[in-house]
Amino acid sequence: MVESAMRSGDMSVVAVKVLSTVNAPYGTALSAEQLASKISDPVSAVLYDPSAFCFFSEVDEDLQHSFLDEMCVDPKIATELARKFSVLAGYTLPLARAA
């Protein structure tokens, strides 16, 4: 389970920016915690999860790193998932290039 650095009901500027980018195209209403879970779960690539893919492909790379840090998502796990989505997409996603 992903630990949140935020108190329930409080959303940081980072979370608001990320969620507006991820939720708007699909008409979804994911919470920061739900998105953090998706971007740290390898099953997201198997299921071709559009919210996880949107995070890796549409959110600015610096903002991705800030969100990972804020939501206590292991960057190695997220990078590996970004690599899996890169293979599926046919092009390298920004976080997939991380060391």
C-alpha cells in the first residue's frame, strides 16, 4: 500500500497538477493515493491502465518526480513500470530513461 505524505483532504499543488492532467482526458476522479497505487503496480502495464500511461506520458518529468516523492512511491518501481509502458507505446517515456 502506498503511504501518503498528505493528510486526508489536503492536496498539494503537485497533486492538483498531476491529477488534473491525468483525470481530465478520461473523465475520471482518481485520488492521489489511487494514482500512486497504479503507478507503482506492475499490473497497470498488463492491464494497459490509461491513467498510469497518462501519468508517464503526459505529466512533466519534473512533476512526475515530485509526485513520486510526495506520495512515497519507490522511484525504481515507477521507472520499471515506465519502461514497460514504453515498450507498449513504442517510444521511450521520460521516466523510463531514469537511472
